[in-house]
Amino acid sequence: QEAQSTGPKQKALRELEKELCVDRDGIDVWEVFISGLRAVVSPDVLFDIFRDLEAAVSRELVSALPLHASGAFGHLARRCVLVFKELSFEATVNLFDAVQDYLDDYDDMLD
């Protein structure tokens, strides 16, 4: 069992990593995910990410793509966008800080 100080979100991400990284495709997906997290260099980047996510879901109303508005990923994306829009600026900064803390812990784990 992991130490209590890691928190539930970090534990869930570590579990996701273990589940994904069982083959080359999973490792590739994880590397893209971590690369995306590393691109979050300021709270403003979070605003950009969620704006782009909202635009992508709005654009794909009916499609064979996984992110179309009526599909499971589209519903999840729309819900994430709605929750993000309701966040205060302070909560957005806290989210940014949590991403940075996770990456710091992840890098420490790799060393």
C-alpha cells in the first residue's frame, strides 16, 4: 500500500501507469500523457487545454472519432469542461500546482 502522503489522485495515476504500461502501445500512450502534463507550464495553459477540448467536442457532433459529442469520451470531455469552467481562479491555480507536484513526485520516483 502506498504512503498516505501521496494522495488519492496520485495513487490513481500510478495505478493507471501500471495498467497501461504492459505493452508498447500502452507505454506510448503513457509517454504522450506525461508529455502533455509537462506542457502545463502555467495556469493559463489549463485554460487553453479546456478551451481546445470544448472546441473539439463541439466540432465533432456526430463522428466515427472517439471524441464525438454523443460518445462516452465526448460526455466525459464535456463534463470535465463544465467542471473546469466552474472553478475559481484559485482552484485553477491549485489544479496547476497539483499537476506540478505530481510531476515532481513522478520524477523523484524515476530517479
